[in-house]
Amino acid sequence: MIAFGPVPSRRLGKSMGINNIPLRKVCSYSCIYCQLGARQKSSTERETFYEPQTIRDSVESLLGRISPADKPDYLTFVASGEPTLDANLGKSIRLLKGFNIPIAVITNASLLSDPVVRENLMDADWVSVKVDTVTGNVWRRINRPHPSLTLNLVMEGIKRFAADFKGTLVTETMMLEGFNDNPEAIQSTSDFILQLKPSKAYIAIPTRPPAVSSVKPAGSENINMAYQIFSKKGLKTELILGFEGKNTGYTGNAENDILNISSVHPLREDAMDELLRKDNADFSTVEKLIREGKLIQLEYEDKKYYIRYYR
Ligand code: SF4
């Protein structure tokens, strides 16, 4: 199955997935948190998997079978592996443009030092690049790259792509306990991301069983710290904690609003007070959510924050 879904995606709305890598997980990385499991073919060689017309036919067929209400907001290359390993990616993107649905690509960005790969992505409308760390030994431990890759070249490639790409660029940083969740690591990662001028910087945690079972998501204190450090630098930052949260604003239902908003970003105490006031609720709602294990209170630089509890 090449085209699948559409599936609801917080970042992309209704997203029709395109798996342009037919073999079981072909990737240039072997991330310890990969949800596709440990078995894979490690490669940096681009190859032909499907003909672009085959991908187009699969998308067309699925579009013909779904109801008009399910029309996707994006056609998203989200492969069982690294989508830019597909030598036909650029052609496929151009062909799919004919559907007049924006095209998204979620890439580990490791091949962006190749000008052809950068060129292939230029026709996409939305691209997410992975930036978990900018420290070589941490990169090797988290992303376990193919031996032919070097971090300097990967970072240079990402910078060049970010400078040239006219669509929406976002970054994704997976925060892992004991790897990249200390203040120095977060500072250096966010400094690099700032140079890319992304529309949004997403901070994520693994929410499905990781390839290496001992891998743990960063704790809430460090997730909050990362959010504050990223935001202070001027990065428009959102959290991906595995909940379908949304910046819904004030709906009159304080519980739902708190859970939705605190899944996307920590609520500082003054923002929480404001939310409760607008929703005609009081602090007992917050206490109830904390008691139920759905919300956690944290402190950072003498301020209280509330974040959706995830572990
Ligand atoms: S880049 Fe993505 S597909 Fe490849 S190993 Fe990492 S998480 Fe898995």
C-alpha cells in the first residue's frame, strides 16, 4: 500500500500518507527511538523504488474512494524509512502537484548535503527536518547514522536547504532522557535551529515502543526547560507529547482547554489564571487534573508551569 489514510495529524490536519519506500525500513539512520523497530536496511544510496506514476495512481485511487469530507489537507511523504532515499522523489512530488493538494515531506535531513536531494524537495510545500542534536557523539548514539555520514555535512546541508526553501520549514527534535535533554545540549540544538528560521520548532518525545527498549522520553521538567529555552530565543515552539492537543483558546470547558493547550505548550501560571477566568472556572479544576494524573505542575526560573502529564 503506497497511499494510506487520511489520518488526523496535529501539524498537518488531514494527512494522506505516502509510503514511497516499499522494503521494510530502509534508512540512513537507525534511531534508538525509531517506532518502526530495529530491523532495517541501512543505506545512503538513493535508488528507484516505485515509478512516480505508480505513486500517483495509488493516490488517485485512494482519493477516489474517500468521502469528500475526508479530502486531505496534505499529501505527506512519511515512509517506512527515509523518503529522500527514493531517487524519484522530486518527480513524484511534481506529478502529485496535479491534485492541487499541498505536499509535505517528513525527512531525517541526513541526505540534504546532496544538492540533488535539496532540489528534489524544493517543490514540496511543507518539510519537516530532524534536528535531535548538534553534538557528534550524541548524534551517533541517538541517530546511529550510516558510517558514510558526518554531522558537519548533514548540518551544512540542512542550513543550505533552509536558506533556499520557499515553502514551510519546520524542525523536529526528539528529546530523550540522558541524551540530549540537558541545558547545554538544548542551548546548542536551539542555537542551530534558530539559524534555520523555521516556521515552527517541534519538541517531541517517543510515544510508541522504541527500537531500543531502554530508551525513555525526557522528563517533564526537561521538556518544559527545552520549551522555555527554545521560546526565549524567539523560536515558535510546540510540544508533541502524543496527545491531540490544540491551541483551542477558550471554549467554556476549562478541563478540555487546559488539557488541549498544555499538550502543545506549558501553561504559565498567569496564563492558567487567565484561562480559568475566561472559562468561569477556578483552581480546583487544575487540582483535579493533577490528582487524576493528567497534568503536572513544574517550576522553572521561579515561575510555575503546567504541562500535560505523559509518563
Ligand atoms: S530517521 Fe526515522 S525511520 Fe529512520 S531510523 Fe530514525 S526514526 Fe526511524
